Amino acid sequence: MFGIINYETFLIAAILLNVTPGSDTLYILGQSIGNGKKAGILSALGISTGAIIHIVLATFGLSVILAESVLAFNIVKYCGAAYLIFLGIKSLRVRKPSFPVKNSTILENSSDKKTFVSGILTNLFNPKVALFFLAFLPQFINVNYHNTTLSFFLLGITFLCTGTIWCIILALYASKLSSKFRQNPKIKVWLDRFSGTVFIALGIKLALLKR
């Protein structure tokens, strides 16, 4: 249907790939453990939004630029690495205020927006995601089908849905397990440092990434 072949095999492979620990998994764990359930879920949704952009770009062939151009690949890679390291340093330096904050609702909304956007950027600036879609999805598309663009897009959305469900489950469990620890200001500082260390490690890993 829609030029897709071996869909059941694709679905199983997609689930296995999504539950395999990777950069997105570690990022969501860092946000969930350090900042709670809401931050974890927003990070997961942000990463999924970034993946949608990758899927659209790959569907219309724009991601081929990253596959063929070393310069484009490196620009995206180093931007993503720098951003992750920036987030890590920011988490290491953060401190909880010891006094009531005015306009806390406004600050919370602003923080939620930043968390969501951060999820988008960390995924969008990972060129390996684009290359993955270009390499993996065509294996399940009938090249003789008249509209392979539709096939590619449907497979991408399927992969995205299974990944989003897993990421949200991950965020919920990670935040639940660490909720009691976050209530202790001293432990919260160490959780922030843990998150920061994870982000910096991801940034360094991305910077060292080769095509």
C-alpha cells in the first residue's frame, strides 16, 4: 500500500531503533531528571518537531545536501555541538533562587518555550538524523511506485510516532523516579550538574561525529 513494502518489518525495526539508547534518549533523560516531567515531555515534543523537519527535508531531497557536502555537514554538526555545550554550561551554572520570584507564571511560560525550542534545535542540528532517514527509509519503498515521495513521508511519520511515544514514556518514568530528589535543593543542584554534564558530553560526541 502506498508503495511501502515489508511494513511490519519496518515497524518492528523502527520500535527497536527508537528504544535503543542514543543522543535523544540521553537528552530527554537529562531534562527529565534535572527539571521534571514537564521539561522532559516538552523536550520529547521538541525533538519530535525537529524530526518532522528532517523528514520533510529528506522527503523532498534537501537532506541530500548534507550527504554530499562536507561543508554543510560540518556547519550543521558544529552548530549543534556548540548549542549542546552551551546548554550544558548553563545547567552547570544554574542556581535556585532562595526568594520568591515575581511574575513566576511568565517566567515559567518562557522557560517552557525555551525547553521546547531547545529540543527542536538539538535534533535539527544533528546531521546524522537526516542521513539516517535517507539511508533507512528507502529500503522499505517500492521504487516502481509512482509516488515514492508519499511513501517516504508516511514511513517517516510512522517512525516519528513510535519514537514520540517512547520518548514521552521515558520522560514520565525518569521524572517520576527523580521527583523526590528534586525537592531537596542540595540534590537539585547535583541533578542540574548531571544534566549539564550529559549535555556537554552529547555536544562533544556530536562535534567528533564523522560522516
